[in-house]
Amino acid sequence: GADARQSRAPGAAMNQLVVNDLRFELRQSARRRTLEITVDRGGELILSAPPDVDESRLRDFVRRKRLWVYRQLARKEALTRPLPRKVFTDGEGFLYLGRSYRLRLVPDDIAEASVALKLGRLVMPRGLARDGRPHLLRWYIERAQPWLQRRMKDYVTRMEVDPAGVRVQDLGYRWGSCGKGGWLYFHWKTILLPARIAEYVVVHEMAHLHEPHHTPEFWRRVERAMPDYEVRKVWLAEHGIDVEGL
């Protein structure tokens, strides 16, 4: 394109390749045998390739790798941007199954529990709001455990697996993982996602009980259980990073 880079390393050609919303610097070198995508420190995308690979094959490679690319970009952004801390004041919004609920602080003497969802509001005793995070985190985990367990049971028969159970904790950048002994682990933030997206995370991890890696057979298993999984998978790759914590 017109904005192709002019500076070139010896023996390497450079230009750009744009696929949907992703722009790559294309580095072609006779020394290279395979295709590879890297994300540099500034977030720029680099596609390295042998010189004889045609554009259609490059585009196909990028499309197959696009979810990985989105994840790398999201991680880089998350590491560089300051995450806003939630403020436990009246009216602050908190996500639960894809919906934002406003916080309502109530006098300690009329509160029934540490946190409750009532009439479309998250209710918290005023005395807990000074250190609200652990209390709301506990509430999320207490809701996530049975919700994810029910979704898992919905798919046990059709996916022909028998997980040991569900555990909810902080998994860092991962939404879920499949552990030893058939245990399924989920990030507590899974309960913040829209229900249909959280359900995809469950099916994804259940498929790992059959196939530990993302092989074609793994994705066939996911598709058999959830025919529209691709739409949910793309949503999670593109919007999952926007799910705020506490």
C-alpha cells in the first residue's frame, strides 16, 4: 500500500497486509520457512513469511490466528492501561451475567446479609463499603459456583463427559482451565459475562476433558454441543477484556 515501509533489512522485503481491523507489517525473508505472527512492544503486528507465499494464503493464516492476535493485543493493553478501581458508593455499576446493577448502600441495622441483589439493585451495608471489594468478590464466587455447576450439568450427557466438579477462583488472564482429576476451574469474572458467553466458557473447558489441545476434533466436539459457538468465541475474544474487575 501507499503507507508501506521503505526501510528494508538486507535480503528482506517489507510491506503491509490489512485483514479486517488488523494491520500487519509483512516481513518476507528467504531465510524463513514458516509463517509467524508476532506482537511487538508497541502493539504493532508483524507477519513474517517466506517470499513465495501468495496473499490468499497469508490472509487465510491471519484469519485462523485472529483470536490469538486479539488476545495478545488485549493482554498488552491490559498491562499498559491503569485499571479503574471500583468505588463502593451509591450508584456505582457492577456487572452480573452481562447486566450492570447499581449499588445501593443501606444502614447496617436493616441489612439482611453482606451483599444481596434486590429489585434490580446490589444492596450492601454501609459499614462494609469502606472495604467493599472482598465482600462483593465473595458474593460473586457464591453465585458463580452453583450457576456454572448447573450449566455444566446441562451439557454432561451430550458431551459424554463426567467432570468431578467446578471450582471458582482468580485465573489471571484465563477464563477457565481443565485440571487434574476432571475438575473444571473458572475465573470468578466468568459470572460477569453475558450468560450465553459464560456458557460457552463452560462448554469449551468440558471439551478439554476429551481433547487437551485445540485440535480440529476439539472444535468439532464444541460445535456438536453448541452449534453457534463461533459467534460466542469471537465475542469473548473481542469484548472479554472490557469486562471490568473490582
